Amino acid sequence: MSIPSGAPAAAPRVPEAVHRRRWIILGVLMFSLLIVVLDNSILNVAVKTIASPAPTGIGATQSELEWAINSYTLVFAGLLFTAGLLGDRIGRKKVLLAGILVFGIGSALAALSSSPGELITWRALMGLGAAFVMPATLAVLMNVFERDEQPKAIGIWAGSVGLGIAIGPITGGVLLEHFWWGSIFLVNVPVVVVALVAMAVLVPDSRDPAPGRVDPLGVVLSIVGLVLLVYGIIRGGELASFTDVTVLAPLIGGLLVLAGFVWHEKRSPHPSIDISYFRKPAFSAAVAAIALVFFALMGVTFFSAFYLQSVRGYTALESGLLILPLAAAQMIFAPRARLVVDRFGARAVCTVGMLLVAAGLAAFALFDADTPLWVLCLVFFVQGTGMAHIMPPVTVAVMQALPRERAGSGSAINNTFRQVGGALGIAVLGSVLSTVYRGDIEGHLDGVPAAARDVAGESIEATLGVAQKLGPAGKPLIAAANDAFIGAMHVTALGSAAVALIGAAVVAAFLPGRQDAQLKPQPAGPGRAPEATEVPARRS
């Protein structure tokens, strides 16, 4: 793409030496992102093993399993915004290197955990490292690619998530079949070492050249508000109720603190984030779409592992292989999503993508214990295709709305909404699943000893554990547990699909319809020149 005739050429924002190796740098960034995605997708297939008694696992309860996931999410979501700001200020490469190092240390310690409490603690440390990795990768990307190539690069970046989804479960399944459960975390360590060396050598540093004064109150308010909000969401999922005082107090407190954060940012002479961006419908719709699609998807991802392994009886490796169609669809279509957006506009593409995700989620309401494998694979492929046509366009919309100097902040906003949406999905949809399951299974626990009855109703894994201890007398309970779980899964899947339909309505109403209607970059603030609206002449 060239400058129109007669228009002065905009000075290239990316140094020539960096521009020449931009695709190699993207590969390193994808490798770094892969570490974070790989870990979470591995853990999803290992929950059943970790729940098993020692020496197979560490005897984690359903609640402890959720906290092994949620302790990571709590720290990750709470610090994402701060990590993005810190990267803009002190340098994104420094933040990226530090984040990966902390993530590697946390992985090694998690692998050596001897109790669920230790695992939860070290998962939180991993979340701390990941909080600095995720926004930095996208911020660096925005600073090594010119504007006209950013949609393509973001599509490839998003496709690497699909690669992680594919490699994670398969790697986890292979490791769990040949090694102890801790190997799923220990495998991160050599990956971290390679990533550190590659980044130190190849990735350039970048930062906001005029970051302005520090906004310490805004930083503290953002951390406190996000941590309280996410904790309340997680606690609600743990109790399967959002009316308990231990749920309402942090939820209300978090919302009040975040409201105070917005009030402070609107009046601060040196805000951490310009709140006016959210007044633009397309920008707000993009971040809302990110939150809603992950709300719908993460809840289903959590219970699908139990459906495949507990109800269908597949091994961790077999469950991982069944996720391949979802990953393959993302890897195939995400890098090409920009071409479809160029032709039809972000509104149409993301709306159809949301409808595909909704259809895939609704299909779970038709699954039973004997659903053919090809149907499962088809549904996962449809979900992956939908995701691949949502995430790149909305990420481009968010990132290109902010000046390049604030890329860390933009990436943090993008990932914060994704994490909060995902945590809310696991909590709310997990609560629905738990409540419906307990209601269905309680009528079948008459033959269970009174001391074990309450535990047996917590989850399908708990019920199956009690049934195994009963020997032959427990066979009817196994059948009842499978039926109860499938019924609960149907209700939860329909709830997930409804959320995805709300997302479809949001993007259909507010996202731009054609490329010429997409968000224009904003001025960088007092003392900064706005980012050029003309597209720089393409360099080879």
C-alpha cells in the first residue's frame, strides 16, 4: 500500500534494522506467548490426575482444583494493567524478560508441590510472571510492524494461541502417561530458557518516549479493584452462589474501587489510561466482545475436560487429541481473518464468528455419553473457526485505537477484559453446572454412607470416587453420576450460547462495517504528535 499521489510520505516509525527482522521477532514473541497458553491448556487435561490421591496426584478437591486455576487468574488479571503501564515506562523487553523468568521459576516450584496449597501458591507466582509476558508480546509487536502490516501480524499472533491449544493437551497427555503429574509444569522450564536467550538476542526494546508523571493512585486503585472483583467472581463460583456475604463484599468493593479509578483517571492531569477511549462505541464493543467470548468459552472449556475424561472415559492424551480441530481452525483462519475483514468489514465478520461460537456451544446441549467422535471434532472445529474470526479483528480495533507509544496499555486493556471475562465464565457457568448437578445427583445418594454423602454431591469426580469405594454396589451410582453431569452440562452449554449471542448483538450494533470506518488512531496526549493516519509506504 502506498501513499496517495502528491501526499508527503510519512516518516517510518520503525527503524530499518528492526523492520528487516520483524518476522523473526514475531516468531520469538509467539514462542513467548506459547509458554503461557501451553501451561493453561496442559492443566485443563491434568485436573483429573491432580485430583487423584497420592502418589498418582495430590488429592486436590474440586474447590482446590478451581483455585489452582483461579489463583493464577486472580494475580494475572489483577496485575495486567499495571504490567502494561510498566512496560510502556521502563521498556517492554525488560518487562518481558522478567516476566518469563518469574514464570519459569514458578513452573519449577509448582512441579515440586507436595500439597494442593503449595500448588495454588506457585500457580499464583506463575500468574505474576504471565501478567508481564502477555501484554508485552503484543506491545512489542505493535512497535516492530508498520500500521498496514499490523492486522496480519496480530492474526498470526492470535493463531499462535491455537498452536498452544493444540500442543498443550497432547503434550500433557503424553507426559501424564509416562511421568508424574508435576512434569506438566516442569516442561515449561526448558522452553523458558530458550525463550530468554532468543529474546535477549533478537527482540528490540521500546518504551513511551514521553510517559509523563507516574500515577501511583491510579495504579493502586486498578490493582485493588481488579483483585477484589476477580476474587468475588471466583468465590461465587466456589460457593455456587453469588448472594453470600463473602462474595458480595469483594464484588461490590471491587466495583466501587474501579468506579473510583475511572473517576480519578478522568480528573487526573497525568492519567494511566485515557478513559475517553471507552466513549467510542467501536472501542467499547471490541473489548466487550473479548470479554463475552471468553466468558462463554472458558466455562465450557472447564467442564469439557470432565465430560471427555469422566463421562466418556478418554485418557488425558485422547482428550488432548480431540481438541486438535479447535486448534487447527484457529491456526488456519486467524492469520487470514484480515482478508475477510478487508472485504466484508469487522462488523459482519465478528458477528458471524460470534454466531459460530454460539452454535458450537449450543451443540453441547445435544451431547450424551455416546455422541460420535466425528460430531465432537466438527463442533470443536466450528468453535475454533468462530474464535479465529473474532479475536484478530477486535484486537486490531483495540490496539490501533491507541497511539503506538501506549501499546502496553492497549494490550493490557485487551488482556484484562479477556481474563475477567474468562474468570467470570468459569465462576458463573461453573456455579450453574455445580448447582444443577447437585440437584440431580442428591436423589441417588440414599445408599451412600451419611459421612460421605455431602462430599459425593460436590462434583462428578467426587461421586465417582465414592462409587468406586462401594465396589459392585456403586455401579448404579456411576450411571446416575454420568446422567446428572450430562444434564447439568446441557443447561450450562445453553447458558454459554446465550452469552455468545449477546456478544453477537453487541458487535453487530457497534463494530465498524468497512475498513474505512475503522477506528482512527488518537493523539498521544499533550506534548505528543498524533500517530500518522496515512499509511507509510511499504518496505520490502
